[in-house]
Amino acid sequence: MQRTSQKVSMAVIRRLPKYYRYLENLLNKEIYRISSKELSRIMGFTASQIRQDLNCFGGFGQQGYGYNVEELYKEIGKILGLVREYKSIIIGAGNLGQAIANYSDFQRKGFKLDAMFDINPKLIGLKIRDVEIFDLDNLEDYIRENNIEVGIICVPFSKAQETADRLVEGGVKGIWNFAPFDIKVPDNIVIENVHLSESLFTLSYLLNEYNNVEN
Ligand code: NAI
């Protein structure tokens, strides 16, 4: 597979994790080869959309053969950067922070959780799946001394920006933000927001639209 140097659109990049997930499911079912028609059926993308997406990276698949699932899975994993470890920390060890820490699949995919930080003295010193919760006071030093690349923000929204500022000051390269706040970071820092309520409100809209059509 040849990588192209052209800039790939964000829309394509947003679809890649979905390809990755479906291909992993196929591999778990020991399916190693799939036609473009079948892949398009299970994913809900047209075959031409899939071809176009994958052509951005030089193309995969062969006429008359379809896609080699394992090869495609590995290549998309490489494109997504899931081939190395990212040392990560969680700030805010409450309900959501602990739920993320307990979800081991992120670690299996390379996001190694090194530590958690909180301001609540009752939480400091506890461990979630062997990962210790530290006092926030030591945040910047910890990031520097341990080469932490990713900060995961799970603090209340009123503390989100100051938490991000401290993560940046410490030297993280990327932030995964769960707080419902549009954090500002310098251009050299990558930020990915997960606003669960936006997704929930979309569901609410669709439920109402569906009910209106039904009635
Ligand atoms: P929580 O109240 O259970 O946990 C927040 C934790 O942050 C607490 O342990 C608190 O001591 C700590 N904290 C407060 N200020 C801090 C600071 N400056 N530095 C470090 N730690 C600090 O709240 P929860 O439910 O875990 O939510 C956390 C964030 O995630 C919120 O912004 C919330 O809106 C967002 N969120 C939560 C969801 C959920 O399902 N729980 C879903 C989507 C978003």
C-alpha cells in the first residue's frame, strides 16, 4: 500500500475509526476476506464511498477479490497511529474519570493510563485498576518527568479551561476533553472533544421526529 502525501479531509479521518471497528469485529468472527459490496452493506457506506475513502491512502483491495480484512485492519491501525503507546493521565477521578480508567480497551489500543489526578483528599492515594490518584498540585511536574502525551479532562466544566492550561504548561501534546466546555488551546496542541450530551440531544430530536411522523 502506498501512502499519498495529499492532505486527507477530516470527514475521511472521522470515518476511519468506524472502518477499524468493523474490521476488528470481522477478524473476531474469523472473517479474513470481504467483498466491497458486503463491506458496504454492513457499514452502511456505499462501495464507491469506501473506495474513495481508502484511495486517499493509496487504495486497498483488488478487483474480483475484495478486501483482505487483516491487511486493511493493520493499515488503518497504522494510519490512525494505533501502533505505539501514548502515555496518558486522567484529571478528575470522579464518576466519569473512574469509568474511563476502568475501561481496559483504551489501554489495549495503546493509551496507557499512567496516573489520575484530583483535588478531593478522599480520593488521593486510591488506586483504580492499579493506577494511582495523585494530588493535582504535582500535575505539571508529573507530566514533565513522565513524558505524558495525553491529558484526559473529566473535571466539572467550570474547571475545564484551567485544567487544560495546566496540561499544556506541563507539556502534553493532546487533550481528550469530556467536560461540556469549548476549551481553547495553542495551535500546536491537539484537542478532541467528546460531548455526550450533544449526541443524546440528537437522539432526542430523532425520537421526536420519528414520533411526529408516526402520529
Ligand atoms: P464527578 O463530580 O463525579 O467528578 C468530578 C471530579 O473532578 C471529582 O472527583 C472532583 O473532586 C474533581 N475535581 C474538581 N475540580 C477539579 C480540579 N480543578 N482538578 C482536578 N479534579 C477536580 O463528575 P463526573 O460525572 O465524573 O463528570 C466529570 C465531567 O465529565 C463533567 O464536566 C461532566 O459534565 C462531564 N461528563 C460526565 C458524564 C457522565 O456520564 N458522568 C458524561 C459526559 C460528560
